[in-house]
Amino acid sequence: MRLLVHSAKQAVVVSDSGEAYLAGDRMARVVIREHPAGISVAVDGNGKIEKIGSNPEIQNLYSHVKFDEIIDASNMCILPGLIDAHTHPIWGGDRVREFEMKLAGATYLQIHEQGGGIFFTVEETRKKTDDELYESLKRRLELMAQSGTTLVECKSGYGLEKDEEMRLLKIIENVKEECPIEISSTYCGAHAIPKNKTAEEATLNIVNDQIPELKQLIDRGILSVENIDAFCEKKVFDTDQSRRILEAGKHIGLRINFHGDELYPTKSAEMGASIGATAISHLEEISNDGISAMAKSNCVAVILPTTAYIMKLKAPPVQHLIKAGVPVALGTDFNPNAYCLSMPMVMNLACTALGMSMPQALNAATINSAASLGRSGTHGSIEVGKYGDLIILNAPRWEHIIYQMGNHHNLIHSVIKKGRVIHRNHQASHIQY
Ligand code: NIG
Ligand code: FE
């Protein structure tokens, strides 16, 4: 699809020097292109960004080119598609009842220990047919796309047992063909300890039975899983068990990208850095040594503001991480405990509840999220050669996507994936600014 977007007020390209991620002071700035005559972006026939320039410049260069689609972005902004670095999108049965219990004071681990939480969702998921799970997953991904997400990390994890976990990964694989956004799949069999096993038995089952099965399915081309996750937490998988699971995944070629230091300090960050983790999520309870270890190994911190907010956890030390040089990314953590599909909402919470600036939040939700998935060479900024994944925002400044809390649906005019419009809302904001 050859696409031309022209006359934009701003193009927030995020980065213009091919950086693989942004860290430290560099996170405080997004690169913006502006021109009195408007800015244009041209996407080539392979869905890749070919040229970014002023309107006159692009008009000259492309006067003889026929585009499949032309979007007039007068008075609007162009942003990169958002990248959601952490989601659990495939499950059945809601947890509204538990939400109510938590509002009344119950903690996450209390509910988990009573057989609720992940265990409740595992039971509800098992009752669903492949088709039912496929349809709800697809719908959730469509809604994410409508909020501006163009690449999303998707975990299994509500199967726990081998066959169920593989079933969930196959459904995620099938949805890739039909869903508007791109997926990076993650095997998260170590999400909880099944009721019939000890933590050690579950670890051995994952390492000796599930991961070999996963490798076979990958080798046969049935699955294309990219990452391995484990819930490294007190009363779930301890730090040593998590390490063994993650290393077994790394051994079959998966990137290590896991839940750590969330509810209790467990030295997850130190462990993750020592085994070459690409990313670690949560980190509310990270230690100073953990921060230094992540900075040294360029391990991305995936911050999940919805969870910290809903569960009233202590805020993860975002500015401390940034100051130390750890690249910070953002994710919705969409799951039945934290029902949020929207990265603009997450950026708002990252700013209001966790003290990030708006440029830091946008960098985290684009180039650094791409880095957490090993995809920043092709995704996460508007740079020549990367995929034409774009948002057209009907506002005169890009910050409105964060500032207008919960109103992003009315601001997003179009969402573009590899040069193809996957969502349009031409009614987007008629407010005169
Ligand atoms: O990231 N911590 C583990 N996983 C999820 C919660 C999953 C659930 O409660 O169903 C998280 O918060
Ligand atoms: Fe999670």
C-alpha cells in the first residue's frame, strides 16, 4: 500500500538517528518535525516509511507517483503507532467480583491463595472453546488498535498445563493472520503453580516437558513464539526456579521478558540482568543493585501503571531507573485483574501517578517498548526504512493524546499499520483549539 499523509502540523518522529532505545536524559525529548507549509510522510509499496519532509519537498519528489491512499492531516499530528509491551489478552470469564473484593480491602495475594485470581481465570478459560477464545482475543486486539496500538506483546499463561498452554499459543498464532495489529507472542506457562503441583514440580514440568514441546512446535513452524515469561514472586516461582525456567527458554532461542520484583523484593532484576534478560516487567520492589544491574546490561524496564494503580502498590521508581540509564517502556498489562486496553490511558497514568513527563511516556510507549520486544530496528519511531505504523491525531499538538484523559477515541482520526488504514474515525474531534 503506497500511502501519503500530508499537511500535518507536527510529525512526532520520536527519534531520527537510528537509536535502538532511549535512556537517561535522552528519554526527556521526542524529535518533532514541523514546517510552516506542513509535514508529509510517504510510505512505500512494502508498507515501509520512504520519506519524511515538508509538503513542498514531498510534492516535488512525488509529483509523478500514484498513491493508493492520501490523507490530508491539516491541523493534525502524526505519531508512531503505540507499542504495548505487556499484555495477557487470551482468557475467559471476567473478575468483576474480585474487583469488588479488592475495593473492599482484599489483597491480590490473598485472593490468589484462596484459589481466585489466576486460578479462577484458568478454570474459566479451560471451559471456553477455541472459537470462543479466538473471537474474544480478536475483539480485544481490535479495540487496542482503535486506541492507537499497532504492535502488542501477547502472553499465554491461563493454561498452566502443557496442552492448555499450547492451545492458547496456537490460538494467538491463528489470530495473527486476521487481526489488524502485529503480535509478539510470549510463552508464560510459569504464570502460577498449578494446584496439583509444588513449585519445584511445576518448574521441572515446564523445563522438561513444556519447553521441549514448545520447541518442537516452533521447529515444525506451527508456532512462532518469541519470548519467555515467568512470574518471579514470593509464593509463586522463586528467583532460582524462575531463572531455571527462563534459561531453558533462552536455550531454545526465546528472549527473556518476565514479571519480577512486583509484590515483594526478590532480586528478580539482579537475576534477570545476570542471564541476559531483554526486559523485566513491574519492578515496584526493585533494589538499588537491581537498578544498576539492569542499567549495565541494557535490560528494558517495562512499567505497568494500571497494575500499580489498581492494586495500590508502591510506585515503581521510574525516575530513578531513568537516571541510572535503564530504558523504560510501558504496557497496559491488559488482563482480567487490570482491564485496560488503552496505551493513551497508560501514558496518562504514567505521567499523573508515576511522575513521568509526556515525552518520557511517549518514548516509553514507542521506541523503548519496541526495544523490549527486540523490534526497535523496524518499529517504534517514524524513520526511513521502518514500518509505516502511524496514528493521525486530530489535535494541534501531540500531547493531547495524553492530556485528554480517556478521550483518545475522539482524537484519533486514523490508525495505520504498514501503510494501510486499520481504523478510521473521521468524526474525530471537532473542537476548535
Ligand atoms: O501482570 N503478575 C502476574 N500476572 C498479571 C496478573 C494476572 C492475573 O491476575 O490474572 C500481572 O499483573
Ligand atoms: Fe502481567
